[in-house]
Amino acid sequence: GEGKEKRVFEDARAAAQVLRERYGVCALALFGTCWGGGRALEIAAGWERSGVLPDVRPKAVVAWYPTRYDARALFGKERRVRRRDGEVDSMAVMAIFAGEDEIDGARTEDAKLLKELLEEDERVNDCMVKVFPGQKHGFAHNGLGIRGEGSVVSRGGEPEVAALLSTAWMETYTRVFLPTVGRPVKYEQEGKWADLEYSVPLAVDSNTIRRQLEEMEQEEIDLDEFFVNYDPEKSNVLEDNW
């Protein structure tokens, strides 16, 4: 209910304040799944909830199959969210959706709408929205397990892909010193990054790279030297995998 959402906004604002003022953190990332994904989008956009303005201003946002949010109110040229001070914060937004999701906000048509709105929003310096065909709501975090000591371990497949893409996105766009340079995904007109639907390369299954790395480790191959001197004509490692 409204009280629960207000508490989330208050907690997010307090956490951001502590990280900035006490620990000197200058770039924050937001992550949420399902209901939390919707809240992550709202907080990132600067949505005010019951008089609480989150004021988190993240540099990177990742939402997995978000629900209970109004995309048109949060993003796009006609959005209802406006900073009180008139300033514009830049952020990079990534969203993961399941192709067979039937929950409002997390359906394929919702993913398409969110992608269109993010691409036209001047505050969004980059965005990537991916729909994983054949997957159901919760597939990504349900595909992650917990080891005995509390560390997260992936069971492989598309959940692992979603996790890797998400962590790479947050790491890339929260890097203030020596930032990554290159063309933003939002400006790609075609190709695997611009496409709404995620597709697995036909020539390789999702565990091929992991298996090849394990084989190279067993053969005591120096991975740093391998990547520096990599020659596709002399290697049995599929270049497209990297």
C-alpha cells in the first residue's frame, strides 16, 4: 500500500544521504525486482510519494520485470515528473522483462513502451530494455541460488545472462574515474543491443564461454596474455563468444 511505498522512498533517501555524506560515494546505482523494480524506476525518475521526494539521483538503474508504475508519468518528453529546482540529472536505465509475463507493467508491451519513453527522455543518457522470450515472471532471480556462506551463485542460462548484463551496466555507469567511453546503446539503430528481444547466438550454448575458461585454467593458460595476443585464426576459442 501507500504506506509501504512511502517507507521505501524514505529508506532510499536516507541510504543515499549516508553513502554520500559519510562514505563519500559520488555515484549510486539502484536495483529492484518486480514490485521493487517499479519503485526503482519511480525513485530514479524523482517521483514524489506521499510528500516524500527520494532525492537519490542514481547514475545507473536496473529493474527486473517492474510492476505497479506509470511509465508515461515517469519518463519521456510528456512525463509528469519535474525536478523542483529545475535541474536535470543524467542516468542510465536498464530493464529486463520475461516474454511470457502477464503482470501489468512487466508484459512485453510494457517493455516496448518503456523503451520508447526512455529513448526520448533527455535525462536518460543511455538505456537498454531486453525481453527474454519464453521466460516467466521472476525467471532471473529464481535462477540464482545461495551457497552455504551466503554468496550468490548462478545456475547458468538466461538468468545468468540477465545478472551479468545488469552488473556490467551498473559497474559501467557508476564509474566516475576513468569512465567507459563508446557509443550509448540507445543510439544503436539495429543489432543485438538495440533489439528489444534477447536472442541467444545459435552457434553456442549459454555455458560455452564458462566451459572454455575452465578448460584454459586447467591447461594453465595465462588469460591476460591470451586476450592481449588473441589470434582468431590460431585459436579454437570462438571469437563471437567474446
